[in-house]
Amino acid sequence: MVGPTASLTPLSRADGSASYQCPSTGSNILGSVNAPIELPGRRDALRPEDATVEVFVKPGTAPGGVGERYVEGIIKNMLTKLILGREKGYARRGVVITLAIVGGESVGRGDSYLTLLPALLHTALLALLSASVPLSMTFSATVLAVDASGKITREPSPKEAATATSLHVFAFSSNGHLLLSESQGPFEFKTWENVHQRALAICHGTLARSSDGDVAMAEDVDGQPLEGALREVVEDKIHLDYAWKIDAP
Amino acid sequence: MVSPLILLPGDEIPSEYLPSTNSAPLRLGAGLRLLSQPSSNPSTPPSHVISATQSALLSTDTKRNAVSLLSTPNRRYIPTPGDLVIAQIHHSSPDYFHCMVTPQAPQAMLGQLSFEGATKKTRPMLKQGDLVYARVLSIGLGAGAEVELTCVNPATGRAEPGGLGPLTGGMVFDVSTGLAARLIKASSSSAEQQDGVAGLVVLDELGKKLEKAGGFEIAVGRNGKVWVDCANGGDSAIKATVAIGRCLSTIDEHELSPTDQRKLVTRILREMKIES
């Protein structure tokens, strides 16, 4: 299983940005975050103590439509809970997240966005980290497809997703709590349980409980857990930026 | 010396990374917050953990008993009271000069009389486009608040630290806010170190090499501006100014070790044909 590749701060003019490629779904997303910025008008009046989060998803080839508005809503609802909008300098200001789909198979008009959702969420997270927006925790997300025989495919390609009976997207916080569960197509409770277990293993590694009740994260058939892969990207970038401080005697 | 610790939002700081406890209370820098964990046993007091809210490198200061986070360095400049900035006059009104600190932010206000020794009769007549080295006095509250700058310490009426006020001559170079913060750190600490402070030896090296060419003056603003002037340079003044700017912008783009910084200075001065 080839893990995703990502880079932090590829854009110099945005406050924070990230690019993210997922080889198995073929998605390639470029995201930017501008925060904290002054909002035009009186959009802040509803919640004066909190920051306003706005998410824009831009498809690569076509103008945005209903599908983009829907996925923007999902991402916004999830990120609003993670962003600490009451921190100093953020109240009554805006956090604007723009996600552009720059590669991979584009989603047709009215088609499901679920295959792209994890890549969009990861890009948004990395861009928020790059902009140093205060967050309460990080997360990792994955998409799984279940076909008619009950076989679970991790991060399906667009062709596999088209033939699947159901698609499931899960996001887990860095503490292992379920943050987001979006499903599409007919499935049973048992299937959902199986998919949930598999998604948790992909994001956090297999849980190996030792005798004293400690939970250790280990690698398994899914390769490196996604949580660790994202962490490595961020750590590498900070290591590079602060080489002068870390390498100093 | 413990190995460097890189934190992501939600990570807790292990207790061995905190400065060893002494009488002074621990100071938390930006990006860190104190969370209390209610204990299962109601008789014991709740325990506290310090967790990060940004992805950053942890930096501890044992002398001041402080911990802070060093976050992604190339951020847009956001004014904070006490910062030294280089601002450009946009226009003037009866009471204030309206200045640009960063192009994307609203203009900041600088009082006509907030200069050292300024009275209604003797105040600097600054024109549009002039530069001032100023300190951020206040940033106001809430959205759309005005940022106020000053060139004097309001308590003493002196330009403290020295050099605050109009900058005449010279040239301004743009650098990243991260490099500006490093330059300020490097110039504020006087300790003589072989590898320079904050990994920067470029200014010391330039100072040594350009001594014959008349030396130079430099002012660094937190808003990512560096003002350079070689007033005593004579014929090579312009060349030396440009050379300093090229050294700084190259170091900004590429992460250079102290040895490479020395090599870069030698190479650029040779290319610009400046005697050193």
C-alpha cells in the first residue's frame, strides 16, 4: 500500500497551504488557508465570541455546483469543531479554507464526493497546521468501498468506487475518537462495524493491547497508519524550517 | 540536553521537557494551553496537562522558566504590542501619520508628536513614502481596530531603544517574518559566539568585510522589512547596499549553515566587485 504524499507551504502568499496526493484514489488537492482575516460586512454578528470558518471547494475543470456546496458543508462542520475560534486574535475574524482539485479524475456533476473527501480533509488539516491556526487536535480520514461480495477496498479508485455497493468515509481524531462518518449506498449494521474497525486500523494502526492495558500502535497490512504519515510530513517540515535551531550545538 | 520535541495540536508536553520546577511560576507562551484532567478519585485534586494548539517546535527557557512554541516561520505579519516595525508613511492628517506596516493590513496610526523631542513646533515633517522605525504601541480590540505606532517610549519620552524615528536614505528589502525575527534575536544578544546567534553569522561577516568600504547601518522590522544604509560608503555605497540585500534574500530562500553563509558573503562581494 503506497501512502499519500504531501507537502506543506507550497504557496508563498497564502498564510498557510498544503498540497496532497493520494496514489490509490488518484486525487491531487491544493489547499490554502487565510487566517485570521477581517470579514466583510457583519457576518460575525451571529457568534461574536467565535471565529467564522468558511470552506470553498473548487473543482478543476467545471464551475462548482451542488455537490461542492454539500461537501463544503461537511468539511466546515467538522473543522469548526476542531478550530479554537476563541483564541486570541481569532474571535469575530474569519478562517477561509480554499481547496482546489488540481489532478485526478474529476467528479462529475451530481456524482458523489465521498472518494475525494479524505483527501480534501487532509489537505485542509495540513494547510491549517501550516497557517498555525490553533486546533484542539488533529485527525486522519479514510474512505472504504464495499462491493457486492462484502469485500472491503481501501481508498478505491474511481472505477472501483463506481462498482461498489456502498462507500464509507471515516475520520478519527488523534485521540482515536470518531469525528465523522459519512456513508452512501445500502449496507447492514454488521458491514458498518467491519468497515469502522478497518478504518480505525488504517488511521491508527492495529490496536495491540498489552497486559497492563496500554494501547500500542503497530503497523499492519495497511502499511504505516495515516495518522503517523501525516505527522511525519509536519515534523519534516518543521525540522527543515528550524534546522538552524535544532542542529545548533 | 533533551532531543528537540515537535508537537502537533492536541499533543501533551511530557513533564521532562518542562523546565525543572523552581519558585517562579511557569510561563506559557502562545500556542500552549493548560487543561485540567478531572481525576477519577474525587479526593485528589485534578491533574493538569499542558497541550499544544499548533504544530511547532517546543522551546524552553530555563532562565525565565518559560515554555513557548516556535511555529511555521513564514507567516503573514500580525501586529503585537511591543514589536519593532519599519512602516511607510501613506498620508498625514492633522494629528496622525497614516502608515503602511504590511500591504494587506489596514493602515496604522503614528501620532505627529510621538517622536523624540517633538513639540507642535518642532516635529518631523514626513512626506508620503518616507520610512519610520517604530514600535507597536497598541493594536486595539476586536475586528477593524486601529493599530497605533510610536517612536518614543511614552514613559520616558526618549527613543528607546535607540534608532526609533525616521529612516533617511538607504533601501528596504523584504524578507520573511521568520528571518526578521531571527535577525532581531541575533542583533539583540551581545554574546560572542562562534556560530552566531540563531544560526546567523551573515551580519557579523558582512560587518567585517565591509569595514573598509565604510560599514553599514541596518534596521530590522518584525513585519519582514530590513532597512540598509551605507552612508559612508562613497562610490561603492550602492553596490554594498545591494550586496547586503542579496545576501539576506539568498539566506531567506535557502537554509544555509554558518559556513555556507560565510562562503555566500565572500562570493557575492566578489561578484559585485567590492573590495573587502
